[in-house]
Amino acid sequence: MLDLIKALTKPQKRMIMLFLDAILIMLSMLCALAAVGLPAGLGASLIIYFPVLPYVLVSGAAASHWLGVCSIRLKAYETAAIGVTAVYALLLAIASTILSGIGHLDFPLALHLVFGVVLFASIVISRAVLLQLVLALYRRSAPRCRVLIYGAGTTGIQLVSALRGHEKIEPVAFVDDNAALQGLMVAHLPVYTPLRIAEIAIAKKIDRVLLAVPSLSPPKQAQIARRLKGMGLEVQTLPSFAQLIGEEALVDKLEPISAHSFLNRDEVAGSIADGAVCYRGKVVLVSGAGGSIGSELCRQVLECRPAKLVLYELSELALYQADMEFRHQTKGMDIEIVSVLGSITDARLVSKTMAEHAVQVVLHAAAYKHVPLVEANPLTGLVNNVFGTQVLAEQAVKAHVERFILISSDKAVRPTNMMGASKRLAELVIQDLARSGRSGGRTIFSIVRFGNVLGSSGSVVPLFQDQLSRGGPLTVTDRSVARYFMTVQEAVNLVLQAGAMAQGGEVFVLDMGKPVLIYHLARQVIESAGYTVRDADNREGDIEIEFTGLRPGEKMTEELTLSGEMLSTDHPKIFSAQDEGLSEIEVASAMRQLREAQIAYNEGMAVEVVQRWVEGFEHAAQKRIAS
């Protein structure tokens, strides 16, 4: 039956409706004659009216075509369609009156009025019955999606009205936070408290929950959606009217916020200026070229117009993206882009790359830098960050590279985690090479140490923005945790300038202003997105900040130097730390012991090496292994 209905063309459907309306016209007149109760009786009155009936039927067909009554879809039969039907019934009542007068039929006016009223009612009822019959056929032919609507306000009611005529979706009930609505019937559906959603979903076999609360802020909607998904329910959000008409994006997205706005200080501006000569016309190799810092190094080095830029990267995807970006950036410029896929621990590949491309400057940014991941995989982190630096630096010496700049971290100072310890060991390797004379004075080694980079992969601001997009909470380890911050642009700008002024063996420290409380940064991220913080002072706020406790190896604050002494340089934002390293024999011993730990794959041995040779190293990692 349903297949037959679906196979009907529009003209065929119109003919069926015309035929149905013709039957209703005749039945309506019969009802009118019976209701008025003429003296001649029902049978005789019907015979008297019969000559006029064909003309009334023709008038009805003409009026139906003119008004479009026969073309109105069953699903669209609402207030406007009912109004058109009323006009149609009135026209037929008038036509019946006029035609009866022409035929000299002595019928009272009341007969025609009753005829019009009955015809109007019968057409409206027939459309409603037909719609339910068709929907019943659809329901029997395919399972319907049973939906629970969250929000019994105006939007929810309009949604129910729209879905009632849907052949595949069946609204079952409302849930609403408003206690005044709970227990009532709204749009013929019961309203429940959200606390009973899990029970209702089982009892009423709910397939999906539709959030019809566009007035709620996106974070609160996200919180509700996450809670419902946790119950195993499919959740969809109804857009607001402003979104539907195109004034807002249908999919809520956080506007990108400039990292500069979170610095709470003036951003370091300016070009590399005189330092650019160290990179202009040179062959520059950037390790970790696909990372946040590595890719920015490449961008700013390209502004110095090198002869060739070698992108050295372990991640295929990151290298592909970097290669595409920089080839496009250098289009029309006499700069060659070379992409090398591999690990910095691969001595043969590093040696081949440096020799083949006659590398003159190395900017070493490749490192595993995410503290929790390196803490969980200490040997992998140490091998990559320490031995990778050693391989790259030793091959740079053999290739007679002019300058080698190691990108380090403030976490290398008295580290409490394996990532910081690995960076300090890498610094010790570079300091040893700079002092030992093994480079023959041909390679100038230097180290640049700075803090957290806003907006880099895995840094706190993108994490906060991701948590914000999911409705929170924003997680902070401790209310008093503070960190130094720079934007990636200013950090790289200063790195290149520091590398250019290096004479050999310096540990440069960048001026990053005062440490920023992570808690205050979390509040800034929330408020800059236009939301409010939910706390004891504002329980109706949008986003909560949750304190999770310090992670293994995490410090409350970071330091910039071991000695506390910093000498000024020619640049007001660049200082030179007076941090002593290890002797050549001590570095060799440390590397040998670390290699033995790697071969034995013994994390305990690796921690002992770090504990012995890294000044100020605390025992957080050792406690983790012992536990």
C-alpha cells in the first residue's frame, strides 16, 4: 500500500483529492438537508436539489484548482491551509445559494449555511485522518526514531509541531529544568525532570535526545550533551533562530584568540635586523621543522633569504604540511626547499644530509617536549632528546657547520621531570662540545633557553580552548602554579638573534616578563570567549575551573638559571646565563651510562644517570618507578 502511495504522481494525487472533495460535497449537502429538516422530507428534498448538484460539483472543482485546496500537502495542512479551506467552503455555499436561486429551488438560506459549515469541517477532518493513515503506513513499514526533547519552551513546542508530521521521527516526551513545567502536559506530551532521563530513556525506548534550548550558552549545552552521551544516548542540538537565518554559525566554533592577549605584557616586536646576515644566503637545517617552534623558525629564516632550507622531521604528516607551506611561501624566490624524513638519532642519515646539502647553520628544535608523555616513557625521551642532540651536534662538527643553536627549556633548570632532565643533558652535551675544542673552532655552539610557548602544540592555551569547546571544566593542577610565557613569534625572533650574536658556548636566556599564574590564564581564556567562570561566587557561571593536583614531575614555578646570575647582552631581551657544565670526561661517562641503560632497557638505571649528572634533579621520576 505504501509503495502504491509513493508511486503516485502529483497530478494523480490532485485528482484523488478532487474526487474525495466531490464525495464530501455530496455528503455535506445530504447532512445539511437532514439537519435543516425541510417539510418535503430528506428524500424528496434530495431529488429536488439533484439537478443543481452537478453545477455545484463543477464549481467546487474550479474553486479547488483556483485556491489550491487539492494541492495542499497533508503534512503542510496547518493554519493557513485551514483558512483556505474556509474560503473554499464559503464559495461553495454561495455557489449553492446562487445556483438554487437560478433553478427556482425554494430552499432556505440556512440550508446553504449549514452546507458550508459541514463541508468545511468534513474537509479538515478528512485531511487529518488521511495524514494519520499515511503516517501509520510509514510507521508500519519502517521503525521510527523516538526522540526525547530537552526543553519545553517555545523552541521545543515548535519542534514538536514540526516533527508530528514526520514519517520517521516520533516525539515522545519533554524534559525541562523548570520545575513549574514538570508534571504538566505541553503540546500533548508529558514534561519530566532531567534527573529521570536515564529511566525515561529505558521505559520509553528513546533513540535520540534533541536539545531545544538555544538560549543556553554553548558551554552549558555542551555540558548537557556530554552528560547525555555518557548515558549512551545520541544527542543533537537544535540551532537558534539567529543561526538558522545565517547570523551565527550553525556549528559553534571558538573564535581564534591572539596568544598575545594572554601575555599580560607588551609583545617583543622587531625584525632580526643585523642577525639576518648569519642566515642570508646560507644553507640552514631546521630539525623538528614540522613542529610549532620548528615551523616558525622556518618562516622567520625564510624572511632572511637563505640559499637553501632543509626541513628535517620525523613525522611524515608534519613534514608534508611544512613542505607544502614553505614551497608556496618561496614561490618565485631563489630559495631551495629540501625535505628530509627521519630521526635525528640516525647518524648515517644526519651525516648524509649535512654533507649532501653542505649545511652551514643548524637550528635544533626537534625534541619530545610533553612532560607527562616523557615521564611515562623516560627512556624514549632521553634517547631522542639527549642522543639525538649528540648525533646532530657531532655530525655538525664533522660537516664543518658554522653555527649550531640548541632550543632548550626553562624546565632544564633543576628539573623534577624526565623531559626537563633530558633537555639539561642535551645542554651539557652542547656545552662540552663548545668547550672541548673538538670542533676546531669552526662550529659555534650556543643554547637558547626559554619557557612555555603560547599556542604551541600541547601547550596550555589550546588545551583550555579545547576543554572550553566541550563545555569545560578547565583543568588546572594547582591554584598557585605559575609559568613563563612567550608567543612563538617573539620566542623564535629572539632565538635567531641570540644564535647570530653567539661567540661559542653561551646559554642564552630570554626575558619573558613575570611568571603568569595558570589559574589566571584559565580565567582569561574563559572570559575572552565571552563566558563567565562558575565558582563559589558565581554558581550560575558557564565554565568551571577544576583543580586536579600536581602531576608527577611538575613544579610550582620554573627557574631560568642554575646560578641565578645573568649577564646582559647587546639585546635588551636576551641575557647570558652563567651556568657551569660538566667536564669532557664527566659528559662521556654520563653518555656511556645512559647508553648502557638504553641497551638494558632499564628505566631505573636511566634515572640513576640523571640523578647523578643533572644538578638539582629531584626524585619524582624515581618515586614513580619505585611505586
